[in-house]
Amino acid sequence: MGKTIAEKIFDAHLVDRPTLDRYVLRLDAVFCHEITTPMAINDLVVRGKDRVFDASRIKAVIDHVTPAKDGKTATQGLILRQWARRHGIRDFFDIGRNGVCHALFPEKGFVRPGYTIIMGDSHTCTHGAFGAFAAGVGTTDLEVGILKGVCAFRFPATMRIEVTGTLQPGVFPKDVILSIIGRIGVNGATDRVIEFHGPTVAAMSMEERMTLCNMAIEAGATCGICPPDRVTVDYLWPFIQDEFDSPEAALAAYARFAPDPDATYEQTIAHDISDLAPQVTFGYRPDNVKPVSEMAGAPIDQVYIGSCTNGRIEDLRIAARVLQGHTIDPAVRGIVSPATPQIFAQALREGIIDIFMAAGFCVTNPTCGACLGMSNGVLAEGEVCAATTNRNFSGRMGKGGMVHLMSPATAAASAIAGKIVNSKLYESS
């Protein structure tokens, strides 16, 4: 019987199967940041197990609150920093070199098709864009991963979503994933892996696929996975060219993680986006989704462009194209956070930062801060933010605040209008 991508990865990494539905897998990488890892570090220290399974396979970054905003966050950074030094973790990214983890780690070439990756962060599923099995885990699993290099997972029941159709002008992968979550619901893929297929996905860049996989968790999925292909190889080529004689050889090697034609899926969904309009969320659930046109005129106080979902260079280019020649509404605060120093530098070279600043945006350093209401753009009670982030739970960006999720184009257009509007209004300008 044929196998899915996740099933093939499980087979290649199986260490033990203590029960019928529990698979203990060897890990290729453990990613860490300063919010969730210090708790695991402290517990390991208390139990006399302050060790790491392989320092070269652990990558760490301070990204959620950077620079530190108070004593607590300074201490969290200190714990991670000292732990990295203590164990010789070379791939540790401190202030000045740090960026949003799910943008920084792919950018550094730390992901490969077929990898198993864990992190104490729910949006670790982003790395599935490369054909990896990447999952967010709790503190106990993170501790075991750091100490032993293994993690236990349930059988990877897989949902296949076949995306077809051509994106219309002003419509982007963020709109695609919002429409999928709106269709299947926040529990639609709970304890499942989502495989994204179809010509629409095949035509997406790696950055666009990362946006798609990033929000798989918002439908409850353990991981979102795209099959590795030539787009994957071309993105990774600077990092793997010493491992293979040619991109074709790399593609052939990674093809072993493509799903079999007769793979068994728990569910297959055909999702045609030919007539998809720009999407936006309302309320406090990411499956509360409707066309932007139906939310037109809704008031906003702040626009935030950034995060592990849409803070990459392609996202900034899209927003800048909408913003060029315009200024944002004086009643709206505009904030943009390029996701990594490399993206920030690229945006500077391309004049994108100038466009944002001329439009009236505040440009911040790379950080996750505003997305989860920890720093760099927290909302006051009753305020509303149009955001390119991934989560709109009550209080996500500040107690009593409301977040509407949307694409960078829609966010930029809304900043200009001072209210939620369709980005197509500015496509021709």
C-alpha cells in the first residue's frame, strides 16, 4: 500500500513503537526560542540532566521579545544565551543577528525535505513547506528532544488538499489558506497532517508555501506539508550544493519523500481558488473568514505587516507596491517588522523601507513581538488591528484588542484608507 509524505518520514526515522499508535522518531533538528525553551532548560538543570543530544542539531534564537522589554524577558534571553554557550550551540542567534524563527531558520538552510523537526512553538508547521515533518510541542517533549534527540508522535493520519485555479490579481496565498481554514474550520484537521497539492501550490514560491503551511495549525493540523520539488531544490541549492552533483540529483534524492500515487488519505478535498476574492477574518477565530468586500469600511486603529506568516521579502514587496505614492490615514498607526536582518537589508537595497517610511509606517527590528501582544505594537483595549499575522484569538495582540487577519496587500490598502478595503482599489495605481 502506498504511503503519504509523513508516513515515509516516519518510516525513515522510526526508533521505537511502544504502542500501536505511538511512534518514537529520531529528530533531525530541535529549534528553540527564548519564550518556551528556558522552562525546559530550567527543569533539565533541576533534574541534573543539563545536556543536549547534539549541539549541531539544535538551533536557537531570541525573537519573541527583542530587545528585551523588562526584567522577565531579559532573564528569559539570558537563560537561553547562557545555555547555548554552555553547550556549544553555534547556531544561536542573539540580538543583531536574530529574526523571526520560522523565517530565519529556513533562510539559514536548516531545513531539508524528509527532516523531522520540533520546537516549542505552534507555528513550527511552517517548515513543512520544504517537505519536512515539523511540529510544535510542549515543554516535556521539548526537554526529551533536547536531551535524547527523539520525540513521540501519533500515527500521521493525513488530509490531502488539492488546490487548483489561478490566483486573481490582488489575491495571494494568505487568502488561499484563510479560505481553506474558513472551509474546514479550526478543528477540521485536528491531529492530522495536511498535504498541500495541486497546480496552484506547485506554482507557488517557497515563501508562499511557507505562508500556506504556517497556518495549518490554525485548522488544528500537527503539520502542513508540501511535496518537495524543483522549487524546493532551487531554494535550498546554496546550502546543499556540496551534497549533490547537481540540482537534478538533489531532486531525485528528495523524491523518495514524495507521496506514492496510491497513498491512502483520510480525506481528500478539492479546493478551486479560480474565483477566490481577497479574504479577511472577523471575530476571534481564524475560521471566521469572509471576502474583504463584505468587511469593507470596518474601522481599524493599527496596521501590522510582519510575523512568521507574512514578514518575508515577497510580502514586503507586495505591500510596498500598494503603498507606493500614498500615505496612510492619519488616524491609523502603521507598523512593519521585516522578519529577519537579511530581509531588512534586502528591503533597504530595493527602496522598500523608504516606501514604508514615506507612507507613514514605523519600521521596527525583526521580532515576533506584536503578533502575540508582547512588544512592538500591543493594542489598547477596544482597539482593532489589520494584521498579516496568523492568529486572531481574543487578546492575541493585547487585552481587549481585535485582530483581523489578511494579506499584506489588503493590510497596506487598509492602512491607506483608514479602514478595511479591498487591495484591488490600489492595484492600478
